[in-house]
Amino acid sequence: MTTTDHHDPHSGESRRGFDVAGRTVGDGGFTLIAGPCTVESREQTLAVADAVASDAEMLRGGAYKPRSSPYSFQGLGRDGLTILAEARERTGLPVVTELLDVRDIDDVAAVADVIQVGARNMQNYPLLTELGRTDRAVLLKRGLAATLDELLSAAEYILKEGNQRVILCERGIRSHETAYRFTLDLLAVPALRERTSLPVFVDPSHAPGRSDWVEPMSLAAAAAGADGIIVEVHDDPANALCDGPQALDAAAFPGYAERVRAVAEIAGRGAVVPV
Ligand code: PEP
Ligand code: MN
């Protein structure tokens, strides 16, 4: 196995987290990020935001979407960001949203508390470098075929520029298996936590590709020691414009959150406390 010369910003200190809009990420806490795959409309986004507001620490939702087909809905762009800003104002939840193109960085940073780098952009080095120069936390998703070493090296591009608030996120990798969308590599959680003190999250939505497998993978991720989960939730999954089959129904979210937190607690992740 090759090793990257990853420099851990917290090496020599006990594992600690960082603050995102008044909420601690890492440091023994557990962070639940929930929301739609895509910001489709004001009504949809506010409905989901309201539904998750009491049980999640942050709201997710994509305004710029990396779609496999160029003919699929690409997101609302700036209008989507405006909707996310309203949802943030209304619920108080910090917002996690994806930056796809470095040209949109100022617009996205104006709204996002955490900027997501999608799996397809994990090795977009100019994008990572620019994010290293912002004051926004970054959620870096593992590339579809990236090793953990490559993920840590990608994180290094951000850390090197001075931005120390990076969250690593396992979201499933390509394997020979075709029975589901991706193979969720939960061993990445303890393996990454051994190598770095950066918080390690899991996205349990994109690998299963169907909603009934999302909760078992979430419980497993919490049991594996994840510092948080980012999960897709929709108020009307059957009519979602993107990733509907894997979306948890908003009405079921409070029960889901309670069960996941119970397992996270068993794994030693308590309530989120201010830094
Ligand atoms: C998403 O979060 O909706 C998404 C597209 O994620 P990924 O980059 O992991 O596919
Ligand atoms: Mn999605």
C-alpha cells in the first residue's frame, strides 16, 4: 500500500472537531445532515427543511447537480441558492450545498456553511485549491474509484491552502457488484479515522439507490464510528426530480434520526456540544 504524506492538522493533539455555524463537527459529536438531493422549488425545499429542522443539525440540497446525462435536470443554479438561503433563515439550519464549477464559488460561498465537493470532482485540483482559500467548511466526497490514499491527498489540497475545516465522506465506490448502485465501503470509516483526525461522514443514500436500504446502511455507518451522516430526504419521493427512489420520506425522518442517534451513541458519539 502506498502512503501519502498526509499532514494531520491535529496530529499530536487529542482528536477534536471544528465549529460550523455554532455546531460542532467531530470531537465526539454526531452530525446528521438531511435534505433533498436537489433544490427543485421553494415549496419542496421549505417543506423538507421544516420536516428535518428539529432532528437534523444541517440542511443539504443541491443547486448545481452533477448529472450522468446532460439532458437530465441540472439544478436551479442561483435560484436554488436563493431558496436555500431562505430555508436557512427560516429553520436556522446551516446549509450544505455542492460547488460544481469554480466560477460559481462566490455565489455558493455566500449561502453555504459547508461546500460539498461531489464524488466526480474529488480530484478536481484547481477546485480544491480554491476551496482551500475560502472560509467555508468543505465536505469532500470520495471519488467513485478513489482509494483512501487518494481521498486524503485530495483533502490535502484544501488543507494546504489554510482551510482546516474538511469533512471526509464515504459515499460508495464502483465494484464488480451490480445489484445496487455502488458498494458502500464502511471499512473506510475506521481506516480513515486511524489515519486522520478529520471528521469522517457517510452518505448512505447513493450506494443503495433505494430507500429501504438507506436506514440499515445508516445504522451500520453509525456503528462503524462515523462522525456524521448526510442523507437524502424528500417530501414526495415518488415525484422527485433527482434520486427519488433513494430518498427517505420526510414524514419518517424523526423516527429514522432517533434510531440512528441511538446507535451512534453506542459507538461513542454523543450530542453535539459547542466547541
Ligand atoms: C449528491 O450528494 O446528491 C451527489 C450527487 O453526491 P455524489 O457526488 O456522492 O454522487
Ligand atoms: Mn443525490
